[in-house]
Amino acid sequence: MIEVKNLTKSFDGRVVIDDISARFKKGLVNMIIGKSGSGKTVFLKNLIGLLTPSEGEIFYGGKDFLKMRSREIKKLRKDMGMLFQGSALFDSKTVLENVQFPLDMFSKKNLRERKKRAEFCLERVNLEGAHDLFPSEISGGMMKRVAIARAIALNPQYLFCDEPNSGLDPKTSQLIDELINDITKDFGMTTIVVTHDMNSVMNIGDHIIYIHEGKKEWEGSKSEIMESDNNALNEFVFASDLFKKIKEARNSDEIDFSIV
């Protein structure tokens, strides 16, 4: 579990993250949602140590991340998998070499074992036949799947995803959502997804936090989100005509929302 207490981040006196507290549980797809510029990516960067909070505490498994020594941080980073918005694959490496890279860097396994683990991860994301291809030779959706395979190569406890569906068509986005959800459940990871895609939220979101202008404005489940009377959240969620229609249908008992 990851726990955040009173997290605040300022830049040159401007508060971007304002006193946020939250818990992210194991085995769940935890989602951080909000408009562009709301502070959700800054929040994620603080969680993984790319930024240092101005105030507050971050706990991994009950241990204070901000008070860890370098050796403890290095050990923790091996338990973190990261899916970047642009996939961040190495153009000069094959698909297999990209997935094997963190194993080459941090694992004590021999070459045969590292290759076998990389092959297993590619099989897990349904890319068995793409081992020898380069990133320039595969689609955007395949690149995301390679990036997921690389993120789970070290069998992490924590998986962080920054806008995983950015630039993907709806069908491919759904496949990526389902893959993230399945991997989270199968490996019992604590997964945190930063997104503004409400389709993803309603598809796989177990626990959702809405950030508005740097503050935690709302927290709950994907079913509770449809019942909220929070004006800022409703403005965000029902900006799409599709979700307006879903809420109208729910209110008129025309559909069973439990299956959506």
C-alpha cells in the first residue's frame, strides 16, 4: 500500500499540489483524474521521487519514502514499474532488448534467465512474435504493450501509469485498459493511473481520486462518481455527451448501470 499525508508541492511560491492525503491499496487500479493543469502529473512525480514535496509524507508499505537512505531508495525503485506517456522505448533496441533492459541493469539473473523473463513478459502482453522488431516497426498500441512488459519485468509491487491511452484509438485504449487491470489483479500490484479519460475510469477504475486546482476534490468508486453532487467533478465527468446520456438513463432507470 502507498499512503500520502498532507502532500504539498510549490514552485516559486505557487502551490501546485495543496495538502493532499490519500491511500492507494494493493490489488486495485487506483486512478488520479482531473483536467489538464490540475496537478495530477506533479502529484505522480512526487510519489515516484522525480520531485520532492514541499511538505507532507509518503509511505511505501509503512516506510517513510522521504526519510529513506539511498540504499533503501535503490531497493524500492526495483519494486516500481513505470509506464510513461510516450512509452519511452529505446529506438536502437529491439522489442525484446527493451523489455530486458531493466533486468540487465538491476537483476542478478544470468543472461538466459533474463531473456526468459523478458520473453514471459512479452507473452503476457500478447507480443510473442514481435521480439526482433524495433519500435519504429510497430504500432502505437504495440509500443504501449512493450512498455507495459518492460514495466513488469522486475516483478514490481507498484505500477505507475501516466496517461497510458494518450494518442490511441478507442479500441486499442480499451485493450490497454484491460491489460493494466488484468496485470494488477494477477500480480497483486498497487497500480496508480493518471488519466483524464473517463472511458478508462469507468472501465477499470477501482478507486478514484479527483484533483481540482491542486486539491483533492473528491474520492470514491466508479459507481459513486455517477451519484456525486460535487459541482467541479460533475463538470469534468459530464463534459462528454456520452456520460450525460448515461447519467440521464441511470436517473430514469432505463439501464442497469452495474453492467457498464
